[in-house]
Amino acid sequence: MAGLVLPTMVVVVVVCDALSLSTTQDAVRRLKTLKSPAEIDRALREMRPLRSPQLYTSFINAFGRIRKPNKALALLEEMRRGDVEPSVITYNALISACGRGGRWKRAIALLDEMRRRDQLEPDVITYGAVISACEKAGQWEKALALIDEMREDDGLEPDAIVYNVAIAACVEARAWEKVVELLEEMRNARLGPDVITYNGAISACGKAGKWKQALALFDEMRRRDRLQPDVVTYGALIAACDKGGGQWEKALALLDEMRPHKHLKPNVVVYNAAISACGKGGQWEKALALLDEMREDAYHVKPDVITFGAAISACEKGGQWEKALVLLGEMRRYRLEPDVIAYGAAISACGKGGQWEKAVSLLDELRGGQHGGRRRLEPDVIAYNAAISACGKGGQWQKALSLLDEMRREGIAPDLITYNAALSACARSDRVDEALGLLDEMRQQRGVEPDQITYSVAISACEKGGRRERALALRDEMQERNAASSC
């Protein structure tokens, strides 16, 4: 009889295991479709008690996907209480959840915890997840240090994914030299850089203003087999031309390269960078032509707030105050709320065009919430500087000083540009005492040091006002400061 029982027991266990596996697989598939905390919580209640690391890991992944790291971490505590052993895959999912939720320090703590536990060895995926957590939090130096750690502490070599994440971490930090080093490491390790690698490297060089290095990487990319630049590549390149001092001709040449290819249709990011490059290069007409092109049926790329801000800035640099105001009004027709950048550029355009009253009116509009937007906008130091400069050019020194006082009341710290603009306003109107008073104020203000422009304006004001001795004293002071700064 006993001989008959054993086969029956084996069959029952095998069937139960098969059913358990089927249930787990169904749960995993279902969890991938859930998108809200409430849905995942409901599924968790329905499936309790969870008995396998696979199910726990699936729920941790689900919470990570919706950026709920605390819920994912709570499941780790539950696993410990229930004697369910977390696997490397479980920890990888937890680290990824922490990264998505901005918990980079906890991600590193989980890596350290893995190292302390027996039978849990971090793998390349673990390190990739921790480095990604650091990248999302802007901790680029820690991300690079982790590459050294994975080699020295765990004997692991980074793969292409790890390198790509590390390069992405360096982008916002403008650490382009580190990116070039990482790229060289990849080549030496025979890890072929892919499109993502090059896009990150080009973007890092671009943000640092190294447009020539960005173009060199682009040329290298095109020489490699099976690597086709995409829209992101061209967007990063054109942005590099913009950041590199307005290399507008190169930016437009790259845009022309894109046009014949359907898979390289320029998007709003590409156009924004090209418009900005034209503006910085003094090509306001070309900037506005690109804005018109965006709205054509053939391209139909909807301009955004950044587009208009770049176009208004181009008009400001080109002395086209009337066109700047037209564009500001046009934003509202597109149901776009002008931001502080757009207002600042428009105010500056009016100032350069000798329209101080319009400049002040725009500042009042911005300050009073009359811009037609749903959210309240606060003028920043740039907007005030532009308005003060406009008043100075219009001979309105009292209004300029009034705006300076207003800045202080609003808790906006005047900077060097503010003081120079206010000082110039006083000097233009032969208000020597007021100009010298501002210079004295600058000397007492922390973080605001008079520069060559400050002294030149103050000296000129003294000379015009017949204060020759004070002018000579200021000249000596300027020379002493220059000598001290050069040491």
C-alpha cells in the first residue's frame, strides 16, 4: 500500500507546483497592465499571502514603474517578516524603484546591504540600476565612482548600458571631458558605442559649449557601420551650435541635412535650438523665418513657450522691439502663457529701441499678473535689469532708482548688471552724487564687486560733473583692484 502512496504524492506536488507557476505567471502579466497605486494595491490584497520571491519582485516592479519607492520598500520588510528570501533580481527591482522615485541614497544603501548578505552578489544589472539612480538625481560624480567600485569590489566590468547611463549622468553636469574618457574606455573594452552613447556624448559637449568636439563625435558616429544618427542626434548637435556662441550657419546646415529624410523630421526641440542659434548670431530674420516654417503644413510643428522666447530674444538682439511685441501677443493666440524669459527679452527689446515707457508697462503687466495666464509670474532679476536699463537709456534716472528700490522690497537681490544699469542711468542724467552713492552701496554689498564698467561709468560721471580729484581717486582704485585680481 505504501508503495502506491508515494507516486500519488509526487503527482500531487508536481500538479501544485505547476498551478503555482501558472498563477505567478498570470499575476506578472496582469501587474504589467496596472498603472495606478489603487489598482496595484487591490491586486496585492487579492493575491495575499504572497509566498514566492517572484511575486514580491513583480509587485516591487509595479510600484517602481509608478514611482512609489516607499511601497516597494515596504514589501521588502514584509518579505523579511515572512521568511521569504529576496533574490538578486528582487534587490535590482528595489534599487530601480528607488532610482525612479528619487531615492538615490537608499539605492546605494541597498547595494551595500546586498554586499553584507550571504549568497547575494551584486551583478552588472545591480550597478546599472544604482548608477541610473545617481544619474536621475544629478549625482554624476557618485555615478562615476560606482564604476570604479564595481571593478574593485565585485570584479565586474561595465557593459554598454552601464556606460550609457554614466555618460547620461555627466550630461547635465557639462562634464564633457569625463564623457570623452568613458567613450575611450568603451572603445578599449571593445564595447561598440551605440546611438544612445553618441547622443549622450554629443549632448554633454554641447551643454559645455564645445560645439567643435560635438561635431567631431558626429563625424565619428557616421563613420561607424550600422549607426544612423536620429532626430535626437541632430537636436543635440544643433543645440551644441547654439550654446557655442550662436554658430547659426552650421545649425542651419544641419537642419537642411534633416529635411529630405522622413525619419529625421525636425521636432520642436530642433527648431528651438536653431532659432536660438540664429538669434545669438544676430540673424533675427532667419529666426523668424524658421518660426514661420514650423507653422507651414509641410512641417506643422507647433511652437511652444521656448520657441517664442527664443524668437523674441532674436528680435531683441536685432533691435526689433515692435516685432518682439507682436510675438508676445501672438503667444496668447496660441494659448501659450508668456513666461518670465519672454517678458524679459521683450522688455530688453523695448529698452534697446528707446521705448522705456513700453518696457516699464511690460514689467507692470508681468508684476501685476495681467499677462493673461492662469499662473502668477514674478519678475526676476533679468526682467528688472532690462527695465532699469531701458529707463536709463530714456533719461529716466528716478524711475530706474525706484525700480531698484522695488527689487529690494520684493526680496530680489540686485546683481552687478543691476547696479551698472542704475549707475549708468544716473550718469547719463548727470546725477553724480546718486551714481557715487550706488558705487558705495556696491562696495558694502556681499557678492557684488564693482567691475571695469562700473568704474568707467563712475569716472566719466565725475569728469563730466567737474569732480576731477574724485575721478582720479576712482581711477587709482580701479587700477589697484585690477592689479590685485591679476595676482
